[in-house]
Amino acid sequence: MAILGTAAVEVLIPVAALIGIAFAMLQWYVVAKVPVPSHAGEGSGGGGEGSKQGRDVRGEEEEGEEDGMDYLLVEALCAEIQRAISIGATSFLLTEYKYLAAFTAAFAAVIFVFLGSAERFSARPSPCAYDPSRECRPALANAAFSAVAFLLGAATSVLSGYLGMRVATFANARTVLEARHGVGRAFAAAFRSGTAMGFLLASSALLVLYAAVNLFGLYYGDDWGGLYESITRVPSPCSAASAAASTPRPLTSAPTSSARSSATSPRTTLATPRMMVAHNVIADNVGDNVGDIAGMGLDLFGSYAESSCAALFVASICSFGAEHDLTAMMYPLLISAVGLLVCAITTVVATDVTEVKESDEVGPALKRQILISPPHLFICVSAGLWAGLVIGYVTEYFTSNAYGPVQAVARSCRTGAATNVIFGLAVGYKSVIVPILAIAAAIYASFRLAATYGIALEALGMLSTIAKGLSIDAYGPISDNAGGIAEMAGMPRRVREPTDALDAAGNTTAAIGKGFAIGSAALVSLALFGAYVSRAGIMAVDVLSPRVFVGLLVGAMLPYWFSAMMMRSVGSAALRMVEEVRRQFDTIPGLAVPDYATCVRISTDASLKKMMAPGALVMLSPLVAGTLFGVETLAGLLAGALVSGVQVAISASNSGGAWDNAKKYIEAGMSEEARSLGPQGSKAHKAAVIGDTIGDPLKDTSGPSLNILIKLMAVESLVFAPFFAAHGGIIFDHL
């Protein structure tokens, strides 16, 4: 018997979503109180209050080389850099959205045609797919509502990506300015900004899904199978948008890393390498915002929506749907609603109850946020929650420079780049073992308890604290951008040390976030796979069947083909970027007025145009397999891509993270061993930079994008399952 009645469920879900949105706006308001010079085109307080702050901090400076700094000029420069980053990121998103609009319109038409043609565009009620004794809504209506759901998902993706990026670019300079007062205030600014983005996206997703269920329900009535099948079309555009947004970061970071590898001292202000770094930091920071905010943010956002839709759909075709038990049906959304409220409480603990006072407290503060959020629904979703924690902490062990694996990678740099690459690859391969075992154990337990529905809830359990995950994910690029702005603005070492500490902690939590994203993608894909098998009418997937085994082999190959296309695109575009930097340095005297816009444009064009081929591979593979070879071959294709893709994604992400933090370990020089490998510009440091440059496309593009491959293929297969069941297998049926 349900504890909550129907009325309570109908109230709790939207109220929790609205509370989440209000909480996000409150965090935004607190961060906005940090003044930035008004000529930057945003912020409050103007130059007056900012000028006073500058005088206060200048008075606090210790004797030495940093005395006499013109903080009015520094504030203005921070505002100018933030504005350039914001313009570049906005330009990318607007260009991406033009491509997305064309794709959305075309694919919505494809959905309508394929689903409508499954029953010859019939406008008459037809026997229900899961209960032939009842009549359900006609195929034409299902096709139309599915297309509308897809368009709704596209609109949600556009709004979420834009708002998330605006929050991040809004906070960059403010984090730098707060760093003048210590690491605690800088941490609070960055974390509050990430919280604003995380709660805004998570709450919006919950509200959109809840509204779609109720609006579509006005037509579908008691046809819950048709209703929730159409709702599964909502998350698809999120994955498509995040795939394109994941590409810019390695493109823009490659020339910056190359320039840094030549630098002999981080304090050199007029040396050629330093000027190249300053020139590229705008494009690099644009890539951070677009890749980690619009890319990884939309990936997690899409996983959350897909896991919710999978759970709703599976529930609709089991006893919950047959008995029309609304409270039980809404259980997946109730998990997310309660998760929002719990995450809000833990955020207050991080920013208001406790205070970060020292740089070494930043990492533990972020990890406490990951740890204290999960246990709110232990009994129901513990498998997903704790599997996520296992993946997160294993990822931290293999990618943090506080532990042996990364330190071993750093030591390998003594003998050059080749050994660095070998050790980094070994770390990535080894890091796959425990996460896969954790996922396997959680899947078995959940399936034994509640079959496919249990797996869907497990995925939702891993993402029930999505607001916190998105907050910490956004914190990373905000802190990274703050460090870049502080460096470009010539901030003193006393200010750069807190921003560097925030950035270092953000790198580790970003790796943990990628681990959560990969684990949740595996569970979401498996739940969607189960829904596809049910919708396609497949009684069992027999791996000894030639049709299935062929699909398995090809599906296992797809992640490698996809990764190769992505990495080649990144490499060729990065080459163009480096050549453009060299051209500007040779043709612009003293690089007095760098042309940032051209670098950003190269990244934008490459990200969008070169994503067409990998995107086509993802979108066309299920259509070709299902139409030409049938539903069984497509089932094998999905299984092969899932098993192979998850492991390649974990390995790629963790190898890249290990190389990145091995470089930072040498640069920071926080131990005797690290100092013996440095300083910047040493042979060991140059080898570490080469590894980091290799790792960027692995951890920022290839790894995260594989999440999208396995999820998008599963979603698309479920969307077109009625057509494949009716007309698929053109080739195999005639052989």
C-alpha cells in the first residue's frame, strides 16, 4: 500500500522542482553580489565598490614584488577577459543551435514517418502492444506525439545548455576577485555558481518530464503504454547536443599545452611561450565552458532524463500500468524530487554551516558532498547509489596525484614521453576492473529483485543526486577559468594559489563525475535495452543465433570506430589551431592585439562540422541494422556496443585524467619527488605535457562521447522499435 496518496504525489513533484529552481536563483543572487566593473557588461556594484575592494586588498599585501599593484586595472582586465570568454562560449552555442535546429526538424520528421508507417498511418484505435484485449490510441497519434516529445527535448536541451554556460561564465571573474580574500570565499563563489547550474538543470528536467506526462495524458487517458512510450523521445536531443559540445575542449587545450611545454618559468611575462599561453587561454577557457558545462552537463542531464523515462516506460507495461497505480508509476520522479531536497540541504552544509579555510580542505569538502548526499533512499536505490560511489572513488584513486598510480606516471616522465604514455595507458586499463565488477554486481542484484524495472531504478538511484553531481561538475571549469583569468590578469601569487587549489580539486572531482556518467550510461543503456526487447517483441536474445552474434561483433567494434573518428577530428583541428597561433605571433607585432575570435571560430567550426560523421555513425547504425537485418541483429548490436563502449570509456577517461594530473603533480612541486622532476620546462615536465596533450581528447571527447553513443543508440532503437518489428529484416528475411 502506498504511503503517499495520488494528491500528495501530484503536489510533491512540482513543488520540489520549483524549490530547486528557487534555490538555484538564490545561489546565483549571492554570487552576483560580488562586484565586477560595470563596463564588462554584467555584474553589479560598478567600479565604486570594486575600487574599494581593490584598495582594501592592496593595503593587505605583504612587502615584496607584489606591492603597488594597480587593482583597479586588474579588476577591469578580469572583467574584460570574462566578457571575451562569455562571448566566445555564446558564439559557439548559438552556432551549435543552428545545426541542432536543422537536425531536430529533420529527425522529428523521420520519427513521424517511421512510426506512422508502422501501421500505414492509421487514424483508428488499434490493439495495445502489451494487452491486445484492449484498444489504444492510433499509430498516427503516437507518431505525432513522439515527434512533439522530441521537439520538447530539443527545446529543453537548448535552454539547459545556454543557462548552464551563462552561469559558468558569469562566475569566472567573480571567483578570481573573491580569491583575493582567501580560498574560503573563492571556494564558496565557485561552488555556489556550480550549484546554481546544477539545481537549475536538474529541477528543469524534473519539471519538464512531469509536465509532459500530464499534458500528454490529457489525450492518452488510460493508455499508459502509449503515453510513456512517447515520453521516451524527450531525452534524445540532449545526447545529440552534448556530443557536439564535448569536442571543443581538447581542441582549444592542445595549443595551450604545447605552448606551456616550452615555458621555462611560470613567472616569465614577456617570453614567447608565455605570450602564446595568454593568447590561447581565452579559447581554452571557452572550450572548458562548452565542453564541461554544455557537454558533460548535458550528458549527465540526458542520463537523468533517459533513466527516468526508461523507468516510467517499463513501469507502464508491468503491473503498475495495468492497475493504473499513479503513485507507483510516479516513483521514479519521486526519487528525483526527494533527491533535490536532500541535495539542497547538503549544499547549505558546504557553503553556510562549514567553511573552507585552507587550500587542502577544498578536495575533502567536495568529496563530502558526494558522500553525504546518497543515503536518502538507501533501501530502494542503494545498488545504484553505492555502485556509483565505488566507481567514483576508484576513479579518484587512479586519477588523483595524491595516490600511487598518478605519481608512478609522473616518475615515468624521467625517461621521456614514451614511458609516460605506456604507464598512462596501463593505469587506464587497470582502472576498468573494479568499476566493471561493481556495475556487474549491482545489475545482477537489481535484476533479481525487479527485472528490467530494477535496473532502471538502479540507474536512477545513481543519478538521484544529479543536482549535486551537476554542481560539482560545473565547479570544475569555473575554477579552471578563474585560474586562467588570474594568470592573464597578472594577479599576485597570493591570489593565484587559492585558484590553483580550487582547480586541482576540481580536476579530481571532474574525473569522479565522468565515472558517475559512465556508470549511469551503462545502467541507462541496459534499462533501455530491456525496454527495446519488450517493445520489439523479442522473447529471448540468443547469442548462438547467427543474427545476434553478427550484431554483437559489429556493435563491439563501433566504439573503436567512433573513438577513432573523434580523435582524428580533434587532432586535425588542433593542428589548425597551433598554426593559427603561430601565424598571429609572426604577423602581429608583440601580439599586442591577439585575434581571439579566429581561434574560437576554428574550434567552433571543427567541433560542429567534424562531428557530423561520428554523429551519423551513431544515428544511422540502429536504423540500418534494424531496417536491413531485423530486431534480433539490432539487439546484438546494442549489447556489443554497451559492453565494449563502457570499458573503452572508463579506460580513456582515466588514462587522460592520470596524464593530466601527472603534469600538475610536477608543476605544483608539492613533494620532494615532484620538485626533483621539475621545474616547468624540464625534460620530465615536457614529457608530462605530451602525455597530457594525448590525454585531452581521450578524457574530454572520446571517453565522454562514448556515453552518448551507447545511450543514444539504445534510445533510438526504442523509438523506432515499432517500425523495426513491423518492417525490419529486409536482407536477412530473404537469405
